[in-house]
Amino acid sequence: MAEDSTLISPDLDMIFSRNTDNIPLSTSTVLGLSSDQPQQNQQQSQIPPSPAAHTRQLLITCAELLSQSNFPAAHRLVSYLSSTSSSPYGDSTERLVHQFAKALSIRLNRTVSASAPPMISPSLSCVPYFSPLQPAMTNASSGTSSSSMCGVTSTGSGLALLQMEVVDDLVQHQLQSSYICLNQVTPFIRFSHLTANQAILEAIEGQDFIHILDFDTIMQGVQWPPLMQAIAGYSNPPSMIRITGTGHDLESLGRTGQRLENFAKSLGLRFQFHPLLLLDSSSVSLQLTSSIALLPEETLVVNCVLYLHRLLNRSDEEVRLFLRTIKTLKPRMVTLAEREANFNNPIFSHRFLEALDHYTALFDSMEATLPPNNRERLAVEQVWFGREIMDVVAAEGEERRERYERYQNWAEKMRRSGFSNVPLSPFAVSQAKLLLRLHYPSEGYQLLILNDSLFLGWQNHSLFSVSSWH
């Protein structure tokens, strides 16, 4: 991550009056350095920054202006970025700027509009309708898409509610589709599933009744067919595999269960799926205590792939209570996969810098491995990553859902709850290497073994981690 240096507000009149030819602005102009700086600084300022470094600094400056409540200057800078450096169809830097400028614009508009209603859910209501076949119409002055407005204009409240329901259904469908695309065109989700599955296979070896408590059903159960195939290859497979899948939509859980049951049947495996509906209004720990059914002969495994961070929008205490509840269930193994980023910082400028570094690496990885007009790439960048960036940048308080923390924070929480780290096997590491070599052959993707856990990153920037606990 780049050094968190003191950010000085620029003289925006200087920026906009002297850049009529779209020449990259010097570092001294961006940082607002006066002309009477020492000669050494003047000579250094003659070296123009790269376009990526230049736009990065302008984004950081815009975030700092918002933190300082300098809204007119922030508005002019975000408008400048949107009109000169932003495109959802450009290179990785332009695509990144497009998403961050849009999120900054929404944060700015929400802050200065005292009469604006609260944003119900930035992770849903501000996701634009996406069609990779037709470029979105963009307002250069605000950086927002004409189809991404969060409000519903209608004189009838009933019609407005109906429109909101239709939009919500469409957004949910697009989010699910873009997450599937993320699983297909990047190695991160498959890496998490593959590594977690290998740890689970080793933990349940020789056990006759298997019960998996799954907190990753946003992926509609795609983690489990490879595991089932591996189990079906055993000379003496288990007598029963049972998955309890958690989620917030009973209908979606039912479809997931049916698909998994059909797949298990095709392999000749005895299988049961039990949906567990988790309500946002109640503690997950309390719901688990009253709803989970364990049989005496079962070997329990708990799967938390990109889940624990979702509990942080309530409180750290909710996470501790959840982990202690899991501990009382006496699982043989708990698998944990999370992003390597700290989006849970309450200070906006710190959170913004962390997000900018994280998504720069993600967008660069897609630039290096996928063609510019790849439909899946566009869907991931504009819908999935766009939703996440919108959440981290534009939302505050309980509205903010993307509260990722780094591995060391989760490791500390796990140990305080009575868990011990189980080293991932050499075979799990070799499986991850094989995945990258066969399906994502780029030297940019790098694996790191640290603290008995496995990290996947891009160009020395860790992005995802997987660990197992007992």
C-alpha cells in the first residue's frame, strides 16, 4: 500500500485554469506547492508523473477535500476526473477512475443535499443497470450514469414501491450474474473454494456421516460439486453428506438445495440439504443456537468463505459471539476465506486509500488477463466491483456492508474465540498452483504461504486469504 502521507488541498483555480490542453498536471500543482519551494523541489516537479499516478493522486485529493468539507472544490475535481480520466471502456486506470469518481460524486451529493432521503442500501439501490452491449450514457460533470439514479420519480406511492421492487429484483439478478462472472474470469473465488475444499477433504477423511454448515450460499452452492466428485471417488464414500445452507432468501436456498441434490444423485451419493434462513433483524448466533440440528454421529465442518466480514456492520461483539457459538458446536474444521483489505476503518480517508490500492490491483489484474470488450470483465467491473466501491466510498454507518479486514485481524479473533490455526497441506498449495497454471496463466498472480495460511495476490499485493481452524 502506498505511504499515507499528509494530503494538501490543491489550488483548484490553478488546476483548471492552466490545464486547458489536458496536459498531465505536475505533482506540485496537485499538492498545491507554492512557487517559492527550494530549487530541488522545483527540479523534481519538472518530471511529470505517470498518468496512473497522476489520476490516483487526484482521487486521493478529492477524498481529502470531502473529509475537509470543502465541497465546492471536491465537486470541481470530481467533475474534472469524470470528464478527462474516466471511462468504463478504457484502460484499467480509466475504468477504476470511472467507478471511484461515480462513488465520490454520490457521497458528495448525499453530503451537501440536506433534504436528500437516506440511501436505503448503497450495495443495491445504486447499482446501475448494466448492458455490456450498449455503453452507458454518462454525465461528465457528475460522473454518474443516467441509468444509475437511486431515486424513483413517481407521484403515486404504490407505483413507486412497485417500481422499487422491480428494480431490486433486477439488481439482485445482476449481482448474482456478475458474481458468477467473477468466479469464471478471475481465480479468486475458485482459489478460495478449492483451498477450503482440500482442507475439508482432509478433515473428514475416514468419517461416515458428514455435515457441512455453509455460510457461502451467495454463490448458490457452486463450491460443493467438486467436493462431491472427490468424495464419490473414494473406495468407501460416506454414508451421508448433509449440507445446511444459510441465506436470506428461502426460495433461492431451495433452488440451491435441489441442484445439489440432483448432482449428488448423479454421483450415487446419499445427500441432504437443509436451508437455514437468517434474518437481518436478529442475531445470527441466536438463530444458530435455536435452528441448527446436529446428529451425534456426524462430523461437522463449518465453511465461512467471504462471510465473517458481513457481521462487522453490526459490531465486533456480534463476530465474537458468532465464533464462540460455532466453537460450542465442536466442528472438526472451520474454513475461513476473506479479502486482504481493511475496509472497516471508520476514518473515510484511510478507508479510501485502502480501497484505492485494493481495487487498483484487481483492475490491473483484469487488464492484464482479459480483452477490453470481454462481457464478463465489464460485468464484474461495472456491477460487482462497482457495487463494492460504491459501498466503501459512498456509504457510512450501518449502511456500509463491505467491511473487510486483513488476515491478522481475523486470526486474532479466531484465537480469542478458542480456535487454533491448522496448517494447510502441501497438496492444498499444489492444487492452488495448478489452478493458476491451467486456467489463469499469468505471472502477475502470486501465491504466498504465511502463518500456515495461503494468500493469493497480484504483483506482490495480497488480495485474498484462506485459512483453516480447529
